[in-house]
Amino acid sequence: MSEMERTRRRFLRQLALGSVGLFAAAAVRRAEAAADPKGLFADQFLEDGHVVHIPAGHYDRERKVFIEEESGEPMVRQAQQMTGSWTYSDTTRCSNMFYPNNGNPYCASYDSDQDSHPDGFKPGE
């Protein structure tokens, strides 16, 4: 075996051992992170979040407010100060279907509706 061959083999052996060391260090780091609950992505779902306690009550259909059972007063007294998000949606439908001679349907015209709903919920969903 020539000196050049021994040098090449020594270099490749050191490169392989260095690579194994890097992968081992990465594996140890991942194992430590998995053992720590703060390292989990799902940690945000495992802990208690922001809890909102709603008092017992009922909805008054005539006044259209939520009434607390204990006090008999509306839960939200100044409705004009309430804020919320509104969702706007466009619904497009085919209003005129055309069937040419080859039988493949083709939409000749479309109807569209624009709708808005509070807090992102459509009525009936």
C-alpha cells in the first residue's frame, strides 16, 4: 500500500467519524427537546388556554339580549359599544346552462350574490 493510499484512507476514515459525530449530536439534541414539554409543537394544545367563564342565563327573544340568571340584567348593557368582525362572501352560480350539439354542458351566464354576516358565520350554517 502506498503512502498516497494510506493518506486517502485516513482522510476518509476521519471524515466518516466526523459525520457520525455530527449525526449523533443532532440525535441527542432532538431527544432532549422531545423529553422537554416546551419543545413540543403540540404544547400549546396541552396547556390550559384563555378560559372565559360565562354566567348562567338565558336569551330573551323580545329584547334580543342574553339575561343573567342572578341579576336579571342583560349581560352586555351597552350594545352600541360592541365590536365584531364581519365576513363578506360572494356566491356565484350558473344561471343559464347551454348544451351544444356534442352534449357537453356549458354555462352561458352566471349570477352572483354578495352577502355579509357578523363574526364570520353565515345564517343556517
